[in-house]
Amino acid sequence: MSAEPAVLQNSLGPSLRRWRMLNRVKQDVLAHELGVSQARVSRWESGQATPAGQHLLEITRMLRARPETAADRALVDLVAGSGAPVHLVCDLTHRLLAISPARTREWRAPVSEFLNLPLWRFASEGIRSAEASLAERGWYEPDSPDILFQTERADFPEMTIPESRIRISRLPLADGSFARLVREEPLPAA
């Protein structure tokens, strides 16, 4: 069994640190649970090292979004019923958790082919650039701001990413994991 392929190495450390802080788990306690040293957990969080193998799998399982409670399912239902082009993904793995009908109009393949699978392979350069800047923009802080960025059009056989402004919001789920709400905003008038 392997870890989910869309775990972005640059987001794993900050996500682990934020999860640990919000759940009030000390590094040495987490280290003991994972069978590693506290120094290794510290290096993972700072990006000086990357977990691999079984450690990566365990951390991914711990951090990946699992909307299982009634409140989390209500969020999924709100997104799925929205009239706006919006979708919800796991913040760590970019797995699709929910999508609105307005967003599915941009897709040429059935939604069932994407649910619970990572969307990262469809990221435009604008999306990749925004992802690389999340840490410096405060995304992993306890009170993370919404991030607004512009992306160019990107065509794939399965879907089109339209030229648009995107607003992402990081939402905590009941189990301490995070989902990312992705919304389109109108482009500024020229």
C-alpha cells in the first residue's frame, strides 16, 4: 500500500505542524507514536527532511481530509448544491471531495471519474505558482487568510480551467484535517 500520489512535498511539513498545533500534540508525542525521534519530526515540519515509506503513509492518513461527521457532510452537500462554480478538495492531497454543478460544466468527463482522486495533474501554471507561495502568504498559520490569485486558461482532454481569479479558503474538518474551498471570482474589468 502506498501514500496518495498528490501529496505535495512543500505542503507536508507546514500541514503537519499546523495539525499538531491545532490538535495540541507535542512533537515528542507524535514522534513516539510514529517510532521516530522528536528531531526527525522537527526536520519534517521545517522542510529539512521528508518522510518516506510507512511514515509518509501514516502522516498522509492522519492529515488527509475525511468529511465524515454530520457537519462535514453538510459542507460537502452545500458545495455540491451550489449554483456557483466551486469545488472542495483535500488541502494536503488535492483529492476532490465535492463539486458544484456550475463547475462540472467546465468538465468533459463524468464527475465520478474524479471524486476522491487528486486534481493536481490539472493545475495550470498560475495554480502551481500560487501553491508554491502558500507558506509565505500565511496559508499554514492558525488563522490563515483566503488566498486570491489569477490563473490562465488551461485545456485538458477531461476539462478546461478557464482564465479566472480563484479564491481558496482553508476549512478545518471535525477530525483536525483540512479541506480547501476553491471559488471563481469575476475577472477585474479591463
